[in-house]
Amino acid sequence: MALNVILKSMRQIKIQDTPELEELTKTEGGNQKHIYYNPTWNYFKELIKEKLNSEEGSRVYAKRKTDVKPVFGRLKSVFLRSQSPR
């Protein structure tokens, strides 16, 4: 499934009230700053956040919340040592 990525750009207001605010709207190179956001991505983030904050989502997440690094470490140590390098 491919999602069409839509990025919307918001430019900062070119004229600010004070010189300090004017400096904050510029990049290091002196160009105007841009803010990009993806409404499709934000929609899916909110959808997942709602599911995780539900009662069932919290229960499932509590079961899955474990550290997987030891499992992969054991797999690598067992399988990499048993095979000879080619």
C-alpha cells in the first residue's frame, strides 16, 4: 500500500515586531525558515495514539513492552558461533 506523501509548507511571516524576532525567523545562512508537515502522517499518528490510550490498547502494550535486545543477542551468539566463516 503506497501513501501519497503530501507536504505542506508554512513560511514564517517576513516582517516581525522586533529585530530579535526577525533574527529567529532566519536560518544561519540568512534565509527565511520553512516549516513542513505531513497531514497524512499526523492523521495516522493521532489514530495510533488513540488506540494506545484506549483500555484495550494499554493492556496489549503493557504485555508487549519488553526489551528485545537480549533475545537477539542470544540468537546472534548461538547462530554466529555455530557457523564457520567463509
